[in-house]
Amino acid sequence: MKLYSYDTDRFDFRKLLLDHFECSDLQNLHKEKEAWVPKEELTFSEESSTEFHKRFYEKLREPWHEFVDLYKSFMQEQISSHVCGDCNFLFQALPSFRVHLPHEKAIHKVHFDSDDDHRHPPGELNVFLPLTDCLENNTLWAESSPGKGDFKPMLLSYGEYAIWNGNECAHYNKSNTEELSRVSLDFRLLPRSKYDPDYKRESYTSSTKFLLGQYYDEL
């Protein structure tokens, strides 16, 4: 895992979400939008279908031009200098949205992204971009290398992001005992040299093929 910082005034994803959700503090999203909090404990199949997720993805697919333009600028200005030593990579066309509510988990299974549940192609890198500070029990826990099992929390502050190997390294969430929500974006990068246009598997969550023009975009 490598940590990087970015200019939160230049890339103010947080303000876009605050405005869209009509709230003042993402860490207290569960209080300000209590009616959106699931009444029953979430399961693996439900973790990306809360009211928070629905409202985010519906807006994103309108499309949400202001957000998408900022996301692509982030790729150009931040990510391109940290991948493979050049700019020749594909990226997840639309980022994944995570909200880790108190007494809940944002992801429910210990997994790595290329496993049979998640089906991602080999060679991807993950980007974890929190829009709130990450605390011990509301962040990702990940091993340092595949199969090592030495799980540690990703304790990032707002204004930092991590590039890491979630494709092969197992990761999971603990139940959030922090009483503060963690809100984050995550997305995958794929070096052009690793891209397989004949890869047959589809994303578990969206049933999208891992192809350029579907799951992936490019600068």
C-alpha cells in the first residue's frame, strides 16, 4: 500500500456529496438522514443497495456531470503519475460508493477482488479514497501481501488516498463501533499491458463486463 495526499479544495468530492445528500457532515450522515438507515442488519447481497447507495448511483448515472468531470480530472492530475511509470492505464468508469454506518459493515465478506465472488481480472490496482477520516473500526482492514493474513486497518485522514493490491490481498470491515460513519470512494486501475479484451467474467454487483467502454474507461 502506498499513501498519497491531494488538494481537497481542488478535488472537493465531499462537497458534492454533502450538497446532493443535503446534509452538513458526512461522518454524521446516519443521524442527519436517519430515515435512510436500514432497519435490519445488512447482508453481503444488500451492502450496496441502501438508500444512500441508491441516491448516489441514481445521480451518478443521470449523468452527474460535475462529479464525473472532477473524477476524470483526478485521474489525469493525481493518478496518472503513480501508475506503472506512465499514463497507459484503464480505470473504473464510475467509482464505487461506500458508507460504513455505525454498528454495520460496508463489506461483509473477507475477500480479494479476483476471487470467485467478485470476479475481477488479474492485474488491477485499487484506490481507496476516504471522504471522512478513517478510524480503527470503520475503515478497511487488509493484509500486506497475498495470503499473509497480517490484517491492519487503513488509517487514512481526509485528504489522503491509498493505492494498493486489493485484487490479491484479502480485506474486510469490522463492525463499526466508532459511532461515526465512514464515507469513501473506491475504484480500480488496470495497466494497459494487463487488459484482456477476451475476459469473460462480469462484475458481481453490476453484471458489467470488465471491458473498455463498459467497466473501464481511459484518459
